Amino acid sequence: MYTGLKHFHSGLAYLLLAALIVAVMYAIVSRRKPFTAGSRKIALIGLICTHLQFVLGIVLYFLSPLGSSNFSGEAMKEKVSRLYIIEHPLMMLIAIVLVTIGYSRIKRLGSDSKKYNSIIVFYGIGLLLMLSVIPWKVWP
Ligand code: HEM
Ligand code: HEM
């Protein structure tokens, strides 16, 4: 169970980062064009990968020896264990909230260029936050 989930979380990370990069790039090149159903679908793929990764991450947090079971003052002092216990989960949560806000604003905003801008800004910042707390020593 743990090993399977860990691989799923690790593999989905590729798909998720690719989906967010594609969504931001697409929004940048299309921002003067009409916002179509296809434009929304591209953003939706990024949103679904993000939400799925979040659920996997939460479950993994309680199964992994690097997650909640490692929580202690000692572990907080150590860079790598602190990354898994607090920095990775918390920063990812913030990034996920930003991506979700970016997507849900699409439905409310009036003009097409504002919709594209919402993706560029919210998905873009979310992506940067994600990149900042990926455990680069063990991944890819
Ligand atoms: C949505 C954005 C996220 C991305 C892109 C992401 C990405 C990653 C990556 C690349 C790894 C390394 C996997 C490996 O060792 O091969 C990892 C590990 C881990 N992630 Fe995430 N993660 C995300 C969200 C979360 C969240 C929200 C949580 C917890 C609430 C979480 C908990 C963990 C844990 C506990 C590990 C360590 C697993 C282990 O090696 O035992 N992740 N994550
Ligand atoms: C605890 C887990 C989850 C939470 C708290 C959560 C939360 C949310 C929220 C707040 C929205 C609203 C965004 C909006 O305003 O449109 C949303 C939309 C969505 N979520 Fe999640 N989600 C979770 C898990 C998942 C999972 C596991 C999936 C699928 C793999 C998923 C797929 C979607 C999709 C497809 C939408 C967009 C629906 C639409 O087209 O408007 N979510 N989620």
C-alpha cells in the first residue's frame, strides 16, 4: 500500500507539473484570443491532477515513515525531515489552493483576457511554490 502510493505520488508529480506548465504556456500564447471550452479543459486537466495529488499526499503523509510518524522537535531541526514533515505538505497545500482559486475564477470573470490572466497568475504562482518544495534530492 505504502510503496504503491509513493510511486503513484511520485509518478503523478510528472504529469501534474507538465499539466500546469502546459496550462500556463497555453494561456500566455492565447491571451488575446477567445476563451473556449477547450481552453477551460486544458486548465481543468491541471486542476484534476492537482486535487488527485493532494488526496494521495494526505494519505501518504499518514503512511510514510517520513510523514506524521516522524513528527518531533528533533526532526524539525533536521533539514530533510523538516521538508517532509511540514514544508512540503504546507507549501503544497497553499499551491493547491491557489490553483483551485485560479480555476474557479474562470467561471466568474467576465472577459476572456481576465480568464487567461487568472490561469497565468494563479497557476503560475502555484507552480513556482510547488517547484520550491519538491524533494529534489530524491526526485525525479
Ligand atoms: C500537489 C503537489 C505535490 C507534488 C507535486 C508533490 C510531489 C512529491 C514528490 C516528487 C515526492 C518525492 C517522491 C519520491 O520519493 O519519489 C513527494 C513525496 C512526498 N509527498 Fe508530495 N507532492 C505534492 C503534495 C503533497 C501533499 C499535499 C502532501 C501531504 C499532505 C504530500 C506528502 C508527501 C510525503 C509524505 C512524501 C514522502 C513519501 C516518502 O518518501 O515516504 N505531498 N511529493
Ligand atoms: C479532499 C479532497 C478534495 C478537495 C478538498 C477538493 C476541493 C475542490 C474545490 C473547492 C473545487 C471547486 C473549484 C471551483 O470553484 O470550481 C473542486 C473542483 C474540482 N475537483 Fe476537487 N477536491 C478534492 C479532491 C478531488 C479529486 C480526488 C478529484 C479527481 C481526481 C477532484 C476533481 C475536481 C474537479 C474535476 C473539479 C472541477 C469541477 C468543475 O468543472 O467545476 N477533486 N475541488
